[in-house]
Amino acid sequence: MPPAFDIQKQQNALIVRASGSWSRQAVSAAPSAPESMTTTALSALNGATAVRFFAADVTEWDSSLLAAFYAIAQEARARGLVVDASALPGGMAPMLDMALAVPPRDNGVRKREPGFLETVGEKTLAWPGITRNVVEFLGEVTLSVARFFSGKASCSSRDLWNVFRECGVDALPIVTLTSLLLGLILAFVSSMQLKLFGAEIYVASLVGVSMVRVMGPVLTGIVLSGRTGASFAAVIGSMQVNEEVDALTGFGISPTDFLVLPRVLGLAVMTPLLTLYADVAGIAGGFLVGVLMLDISPAAYVNNSLQFMTLSYVWIGLLHALVFGFIIALCGCYQGMRCGRNASAVGRATTAAVVNSIVGIIVATSVITIILTVLDL
Amino acid sequence: MNRVPDKDAAVTASDVTVAYGPRVVQQGLSFTVRKGDIFIIMGGSGCGKSSLLRVLMGLTPPAKGSVYYGQTDFWGAPSAEREAIMRRTGVMFQSGALWTSRTLAENVALPLEYYTDLSPRDIRELASFKLSLVGLAGFEDFYPSEISGGMKKRAGLARALALDPDVVYFDEPSAGLDPVSAARLDELILQLRDTLGMTVVVVTHELASIFAIANNSVFLDAKTKTMTASGDPHELLRHGPDEVVEFLTRGKGRDRGGNP
């Protein structure tokens, strides 16, 4: 028998008589959903002064039946009606009483969803706070670096070596692969155009100069922000969740000195070194295409590469790399340090670290390029 | 009331307000923890005990009022002095908060490496000693993920003791421990106070713990958002306000079956 409510009015009392099978399976298979039954009951409340529940004809039941009773009783209570559940058989009455014992909180904890304008307003108002946080963080890191170079901040050498290994040596395979392939791609694409003029030989200098001056640093930066920046944010973020950062502060150990400083210094050293390596790998990629597919002799390829290469291109590339190293480390550590105290906050911090550092890298590249163009370098 | 506390005061709260942003959790808190006290901060769940502890140990500034260490106003002091005070306090966090990328010995050793010029061998010896004090001899090279929750707490205590602190804070020391381990931890706290002469501040709602170790306390009420009683819990049981007596008697016989 499907679950059903029989609702009657006797004098001023509303009689709610449940019947049939009120198990979860029966309720979900029932032709009329229980919510429509409770709605009917609720609309019948008007004019009543009491509600009485009966369930003598119920064959089987679980909390689905009580949930339906509860919804009606709750509304009846709110309207000041008398609720009488004493006729309910078995454990139903005590359970319903238990649920009704504590009135619901009325000072709504749950906020309603903010509208579009409200969201825009909140985001705008959050800006000064965020700016303040960022400036404060940069200030702390600057002070910490200053303390380091004046010998006052002890940044454990073990942590520094860990960073060197994690973002330097461990990143070699992926940097090799990506920059070798980038060299190949540059050589292929440029040869397609240069062939029209019979100037394939210039593939060598084109690949060499573009790798060393900008492509090498940008590629290394992007690989490192996905690899290292994300891991900085995740590691520091989960230390934040686990109160490990508080434990440092509790000993009077500055988390900036201890967690941020080695990562910033480590990446500032390793990014330029990795970039040099990426330059070499990229040029090797171009060399493979030039020698094997464009029939340029190895000697001519090397000669042409060196002819147009100047030392200032190498310095410019390293300058890019240094700036990128700072950007990646600062974005990763900042997001980790201000991470909230739950698992999804760590995820958000990691995402934000990667997005911020990649955007930062692109913006910094354009700024440096503009400045160098103005300076005619 | 902004008078400077007298000489045998270890930690003094003076009209402290604890708040999360605009939401005030507790206000008007004034009490003194004397040297050598085992001081309990008690109250029901969500009344702001742990938030008050963060203010006392210097992790978050109070929204209003001051915290004195001895006769020094902590939040008014320059940051170098604040760090010096924090170095002389130890904290055992609720979940241990061990540095998960380091072994237990390295956890205890880190503050020593940071603040002393001891040789690595001496540091290692000190770390082993502190671990053996809390019953973790032989676990030096284990990582925090390899030991049980109760052991993590004890390792956290060993780390809190690393710099021989004057004041040690415990955040819910017996939460999540079985009755026997919890009682053992209480004994350990008493022993450490007696032998090392530390001042101990404990946040807890475990009645058995409260009556076993406390000689002073403050009761925070979630409804009125302020302290409703302070003093020796044994005294409060006899002469305290009704809600404190109720708190101290209701759970009796329910947790740990202890007889206070």
C-alpha cells in the first residue's frame, strides 16, 4: 500500500491520519510525493487550533514519516497551534517530541545568495584589504631578505638546499623536454617562411636569439610556476591548515624567515640557472631540425648561431629569469601564507598561485620588453 | 582597570575582548595566572576558549584590553621583546601541529637549532631526552604521519618543552585520547609542573582533568559572552554560581568515570 495522508477537520482540530507503507523505498515509489501531501495538510491548517496525528494504519515506517509529521508540526507550532502526537504508536511520539524539543534558531545563520550588484560591490570593497595584505607581505619579505644579508635571519641551509633540489635538479627532465621541443617548433615554423627566400640558414640565428633573449626564460618560468609555485602554495597552505605555521610563531620563529625566505632565495638562484640550461636545450632542438631536415651543415649552423648572438642577449634573458623567479616564489608563498583553514582553501590557493604567477610572467615580459626597446637594447 | 600586575603573576589578562572580525566571542576577561599555577580555562563548546588561548599565547591580538607577561604588556611591547616572551612559552596544540616534513627528533630540535649554538650532537641528545620525558624514547626517527594521535600529542608536548619554557599552554590535551592515556597525560602535566616549576594553562572541558590537576580556573559562558566565575574549581563546586556548579556536576560519572 502506498503512503497516504488522510486529512480531516473535526471541530477546530486538524486530524492527520497516516496510512500505508512509509518506508523510504515506498515513499520514493509513491505516485503522489509526500511533499504534496504535507502541502495539502499545511494549507488545511488555516482556522484550526490544534493538530492531532494518528498512524494506526501504517504498515511500516522510518524517518520519512516523521519528517512529514515534523514539517506539519513545526508550522503548527509557529502559528501557535496545539500539537498532539500522543496517539502515535511505538517510538514515533517520543522521536517527534525530541525533534520538536529545541525550537529552530531564528537569527538566520545562512545568508541568502548575494545578487550581481552585491557581488560586484563586495569584490570592489575587498580591494583595499587585498592591496594592504600584498604590500604587508612584500614588506615582510623585503625585511626578511635584508635580515638575511645582514646575517640576522637564520634561514636553515637545509631548507635552502631542499628548494635548490626540488625546483632545480628535479625540474631538469621536464625543462629538457619542453625547451627541446620548443626549439624544434621554432625551427620548423621559421624555416617554412625562410625557405621562400632560400634563407634557411637564418633558422639557426632565429632560434638561438629568440630562445636566449625571451623564449627560454618564459618557458622555464611557466614550467616552474606550474611545478614549483603550485607546490609552494600547497605545502605552506597545508601547514597553515595543520596549525604548523602557528607552531612556528608560537616559538617566536618568524614564518616569513623560515618558510618564505628560503623559497624566494632558492628560486631566485635556480630560475636563471635553469634558464641557461633551457636555452642550450632549445638551441639543440633547432640544431636537430636544421641539420637533419634542412640540410644545413653542423658547422654552418653553429657559425650562424654564434654570429648573431651577443652577450647582452644572455644578460637580458637572465634578467627575465631572475624577475620570474621572484614572481613565482612570491605568488606561491603569498597564497600559501594567507590560505584558509580547510582543504578546499588549499586547492584555491594552489590555483591562484599558478594563475597569478603566469599572468605576472606575461606582464613582466611586456614591461621588460618595452623598457629595453626604449633603452634601445 | 589597567594596573600593572604584581610580582608573582605569570600571565595576566586585563579586560580582554576576544573577537572574530566584528563578532565578539568573549569580553571583559580579567584574571591572573600565578607562577606555578595549573590554570584551567573551561566552558562549554564554542564559548571561545581556544580563541582566548590564541590571544594569551600571542598568536592573535585581542580586540580590546591587554595581556601581561610578568609585568610586561605583551601587545604593547616591541616585536623583539614579544619574540623573546614567546620563546619562553611552549604550546601543545590540539592536534599536535607537528611539522610533518620532519621526524620527531627534528621537531624537538628545530627550536634549539634556531635559538642556540649547541652542537648537532648535543641537540640530538636534548631532543631524545625530551622525547623520553613524554614516553616516546626510541621514536626519534619516526615521522608524525607514522604515529598515533595520542603519540602526536605527546610529541607536541616534548616540542613545547624544547626550550624549557616558563609557561606551557595546552589546547584540549585529552581530546581524542582514551581514558587511561588522558589520565596519564594529566599525571605528566602535574609531574612537569612539580619538577620543572612551570606555569601551566590548560583549555579543557574534561571534568576529570579539571579536578585532577587544577588549582585555579576561569569559567567562560557562551550565552553572556563573558567569564562568570574564577578560582579553584573545588571551591567553585561548593560556592560557585549555579551554571558553573551545573557544568561541574552534570557530566560527573559520564566521562572517564573519575571521582573528583
